[in-house]
Amino acid sequence: MKKFYTFLFMAAVAAVAMAQGFVSDGTGTVYTFNALSQIEGTGVTLQDDGSYLVAEDFTISEGDVLKLENNDVIKMANNVRIYINGDADFAPADTALVTRDAEESKPKGFWMLGDNGNANLKNVTFEYVGVTFGGINSSLHADNCTFTLYNGKMNSSGALGFNASCDGNIVENCYFIENTLNAIGNGATNPIGIIIRNCMFWHNTTDNRNKPQINLTVGGDYDVIITDNQVIGGQFTLSGGIALSNMMGLAHSGTNIIQNNYIADNRYGITTIGSVDAYILNNTIIDNCYETNPNNGGSCISIYDSSSSSNIYIEGNWMEGGFWGITVPTGAPNINLGKVEDPEADDYNPGNNTFVNNGNGGALYDLFNNGTATIYAQGNTWNVAEQTEEAIEEVIYHQVDDPSKGLVIFMPAKSPDTGVEEVEAAQQHDNLYYNLMGIPTETPANGIYIHNGKKVLVK
């Protein structure tokens, strides 16, 4: 598999080499924090409350393992970073907590960049600290973990950041809550392979920077799958929902899928930037309009590609309450929003996208084609009372409005009868409320949709 190397990665290796403090001998030893507290010079001490204070950086060498035990509480001092070039066995049976040692402390967290070191993270809460991962033959699996209040001290990629290209990464059943930067990200020159599924992203990028909650570079033969997640913004004016980008023009042959996610209250919902091939399927994208200037954001879906080499397939999405439904700011990407003429054709797409109340400045904009390519957009339900050509023309901007722009082919639209059924189904889902533990409740205040059609309450 083709790999990508970066100056950033080489700098990271150099940083590990220069790390001060205890360095394990690389003989296959499994180190617990209890064991480290009994080794002189590690900077790890057992506290009276049973927690472990990490006062200095230390390094776990390739071949060795750092292990979190059940009910461990690890408190990291200001600026402390733990280097793991071997494996991270962070999978206690029930729970473990990694946090700061004092309110004024800003620990950096875990730097896991060993070429042959894997990370298994399960049932762990990372509070005020980040995890940075990436190695040539390494992969990370995070399950039922919480990443919250990351202070941004270690990297700008996110609470869970990837600093080198690697494949086989899985993040599932996790919570990313109120981190100062984005939740998950990687660098512009190091694409990764990753599956992100069944996770909650809640009010991340609290510093209100231009960083979406999920911010991934795609490229090479790496696959990126983002499915069945909730991506709920804090109504921040600079932070979007999900972004896939290829700003360096990397060669790419992998499969990128954004599917079955609920995305709400961000600056924008989904965006692709640069040469990106992606399937955007069956997402519910609502009220992603917290950009202060509609000319700079507020789209449910935005496809930005000045290289005109993207291939984007869009089917079955519910898009509501944005400044724009779908925007194509520039270029001539190949966008298939619905192509129903030949069900046997390779590019057949039934459409099934629904647009509801997307607009700004007193006008409705379901699809704004500011690029030059022809876009097929058949089989969709548009935000008009009757699905006629004349009516739909009013909510689409394209060659008819400006001869220099690409044409949108939108007829036939979806059958009105089918559209009514979809609206009724959505209203039924709206009546199901659950708390974060999945327990039904009758209180509908502050509800948000969960990926399976239920509503979740977050107080």
C-alpha cells in the first residue's frame, strides 16, 4: 500500500528521540502505571487518593506496551507528554480516566507515532488531554471512549489527531464533547484510512476556529467511512460539521463515504474541498447556518473543486434550514445528484434528496451551481408547492440565470405522493425522544436526532 511521508512526521520522530525522562528498554515489557510508579526516574507517583501523577515526560519504546488497568485515574502535569513508540493497551474492563492534575495545568497527552505500534482504546475518558497517532504499520481502534475538553496544547489536528499516514483505524461508539479544537483530524499531506461510526460529536471547536468537527484529508488508496454519527455544533460561526479535503492534489483511489449521519447547528453541514471522490448518502442535515455571511458558508452540502476532477454521488439526503441546500462555488466537478433516465446505467441514481427551507436574503436556494459543469439532479423533492419545472426553476441557480454557469438537469422530479410519505415519516421520528443512555423520556426540550431516527436529549 502506498504511504505518504511528511516533514511533520520526521519532526515528530526527532522530537521522540529528544524526549527527556525515562525510556523503556524495548524488550517486550508491559508497563502499567502502577509498575512505573515503582521505577525510579519515571516521574510517575502513586497519590494518596489512589490516582497516578505523571509529572515528567517518559517514553515507551518499540516492542514494549503501556497498559491502563481497570479504574486507573491518571493525572498529568502541565506540558507533560507521554511518548508511546510501542503498543498502547488502553482497554480496561470497565473504566479509566486520564485528566489534568490541577485546574491551571495544560498537559499535552499521548504521542503515539511508533511505526509498528498499535493503539487499543476502550472504556477510557480523555479529559483535557489529546491523543496523537500515526505510524507506517500502525492502526488505532477506539471504542466507547470519551474525548472531552481537549486544550489544543499538543497539536492542531484535534482531540484525536493523526500525524502520519496509516490504515485500518476505527473509531466507534465514542463521544467527542466540547473540545477546544475539532474532534478528529489529520494533516494536509498525510491521508489516512479510517472508519468513524456510531459516535457523538457535541459542540466541538469551542475556540470557534475554522475547523470542522470532523476534518479529514483523503488520498492514496485509503478508505474513509463516516457513518451513523451525530455531529451537533454549538452554533459556532467558524466551525463546520464534516469536511473531506485534498488540498495538496494527492493521487487517490480510495472510497470515501458519508452516510446516515445527523448533522445540525454547525457553520455548514458537509463540504468537500479539492479533488475528492465521495458518496454522500442518507444524511439528515438541519440548521447548519451559523456563518455570519451567507457568501462564506451555511450550505447543507458544498462541493468546492477548482481542479474540476471530483466525482461526487449524492443520494437520499434530507437538507433543511441552511442558507443554501447544495452549493458548487467553482470549477466543474462531476456531481450526480440524481440521474433516473436509465436504471441499468452505471451512473443511475434515483435521487431521493429532499430540500426544505434553505435560503437567505429573502430567497430560496436549493441548488446553487456557480461552477461550469452540467449537474444531473433528477428524482428529488424540491422546496416548492408543486414539483413542476417552472416552480423548481425558482429554487435553482444555474445556466438559465447566468449563461456562463453549468446547466442543472432536474426534471423529472420525485413523485409528490412519495414526497408526502417521507415528510410523514420524518414527523413520526420527531416524536421519539431518548436521553444519552437510550432511555425514553417524555420531555421534548433540547432534542436532537440520533442516527437511528430517535431523538436524543442533551441538557
